[in-house]
Amino acid sequence: MKKIEAIIRPFKLDEVKDALDQTDVHGMTVSEVKGYGRTGGKAMLYPGAEYVVDFVPKLKIEVVVLDDQVDAVVAAIREAAYTGDTGDGKIFVLHVDEAVRIRTNERGPSAVS
């Protein structure tokens, strides 16, 4: 099993969700996060003063999938989140040692699907 974490632009969430549905991934965790990278900060004007906001709002999507789903899921997220501009985000793939469905105590791949 693998955990896929994707950091994306907030307005791309619906497109990514639809793309995941098409790859038979019907569950995900979404968190509001902030980060910075090559896009840097933004100059903001507050009455009487200018200041720089270093962190840009993003969304972090987390899904756990079977090993044979990884390539399709990564491709789906990448295509759906793509704008071509700096700041489109990143996708990380991590190994998952164990998964347990709390309600039924199912373990391993059956707890994920």
C-alpha cells in the first residue's frame, strides 16, 4: 500500500476529486495548509502599510491506495491539478506498513478498499 500526498491549488480541488473518482479512489482527506516555494510571497497593502505574506494557501490531499493503483492515481492528480504555472504543487508517494479500519478491524489492503 502507498500513501499519496498532494499539495495543490485550492481552486483545483473539484477537478482532482473528479479525477480520483474516475480512478476508483472514492475517499480522501483534505487539509488546508500554507507553504512557500518558488512562488515566494505576495506584497499586500494594509491601510497605511505594505507587508509581505510569505505563505501561500494550498490544499493537502491524502489518499491510501494499493500498489497497483499508484501510477494511475499520481497521473490523475497531476493532470487535474496542472495549470502550467509555478506553484502548481507537489505529489509525494510514501510506503504504508499497515492500515486498520476502525469499525470492522479489517487490516491491510481490505481496510483501504
